[in-house]
Amino acid sequence: MTNILRGKAWCFPGVMDVDWEICPVEHLHAFREDATKTYEQRLAELGRYCMNKVDPEFAQNVRAGDFIIGSEGFGYGHDHDHACMSIRGAGVAAVLCEATNSNFMRNAIHHGLPVVEVKDIITGTAKGDDLEVDLAKGIVHNLSNDKTFTFEPYPEFLIEIIEAGGLYTHLKSQVKAGIYS
């Protein structure tokens, strides 16, 4: 991954709850019961259910590198991390939303999924628009309508965590490199 992400927009206005709209909670329970699967297998399995309550075709049609565009309240609800895992498992590069909560943001970073709060992104973007996101510069460029949005740039340490695939993968690589023991 680089600081610059490119993909198509998938727009989901309104409040999107982690346990209902993003990934139904019943999949969390089934997921927890099978500890034989690898992390990557779990991501892929949860990815099949991503956003299926609001768009039953989303998981089949989203492409690796695409973006979820949301309103205020994207990631609302409990602090369960299966929703972030399902988004990653579906291949989504980042969530761009008007506002989220700290639990969803933290869980997303832990799983290597950037979540960016961007003012007016839901009104300035349509489904299928081509987007370019620069995490380090804090810029979203909608290539389809030539609109540009700005956000607080991601600090280098968070970009490193995302590029590593999440917090735990990042920490494991640092331990292996002898940075931490």
C-alpha cells in the first residue's frame, strides 16, 4: 500500500451501525466459534457479509481498493471489531465518512483499515465516482467531478500501522526486528 489510494465510491448515507448495517452481529457469533481459521480466512469470511443488509450485492460487486463513503454516524454502535474486519475482508481500501466514533476508528486502525472523516464527502460523491485519497497530505480528489476535499492528514506512525496490515502485525514485525523485546 502507498499513501495514495485509488478506487470507486460506494455511498451509504445515514447512520450505519456496526452490528446491523455494516456486518450483522449473528456473523460475529459464528465467527468466534471457529478458532481453526487464520486471520486472513476470517477476514474473507466476514467480507462476504459486509453491508449486505443495506446492499445485498455489495460484497459481490465491490472491488479491491474501492471506498465506502458514509454520513455522520458511520460505525455507530458497540465497539465490536467484526464490522471493520468485514470491510477489510471485502477489499475496501478505506472508509471516508462525515463522522464516526472513536471505537470504530480505533478498531479499524487495529485491523489496517483507514477511516477518514471528511466534511461534505457524502454530498460531493456519487456511487461509482473514481476517487484518489492521499492519507499523508489529507486530500480526497474526486476524479469524476473534479471536487477536492481535505481532512486531517494521517501521521506517519498510523500510515506505518496501516501499511503493515494493522496494529498487531506492525508490533510483531517490530519485535522480530528487535525494536521491542
